[in-house]
Amino acid sequence: MGIKEVIKKIFGTGENTAEDITEVSNLENVRIYIKQQLREKGLKNNQIEIDFSNVCTKEEVVKVAEELGFNLERGEKEGVWWLFR
């Protein structure tokens, strides 16, 4: 949890802003996409190459992949990432 989230929890009104809800929704969509790609392609040598172009931002990829326990490395093409364990 970043400093921004900590401050929101301490001083927040308890209400989620539209921005907060959108961010959570986007992150959930990225989680679903990663899991879908894992089911379709599977891990080969404990790694998978996933094209996130037109799906989400770099920050969202990094955050969700780390939450799911993956390390990351950029692929050769724009928006492509290698996820590995």
C-alpha cells in the first residue's frame, strides 16, 4: 500500500471516489486478463509472454503482476511483458 492509500485511509471520509472505483475496476480487469492468458497459453519454463497493448497501463501491469506473485520484464514489442516466477 502506497503513501497515498495510507493517507486516504487515515483522513478519508470512508466514501470511495469515482477515481478510486475506476482504478479498482481497471485492476480487476487486468487480473482477469492475466488469468485468462495463463489458462489459454499456460506457463512455459515458469514464464509467459503477454501483450497488454490496448488493455491497460504499464503501472497497472506492474501492480497486478506483483500482487499475483510474478516478476516482470519488458518484451521486445510495445505493451508486451514477460511474467515469470
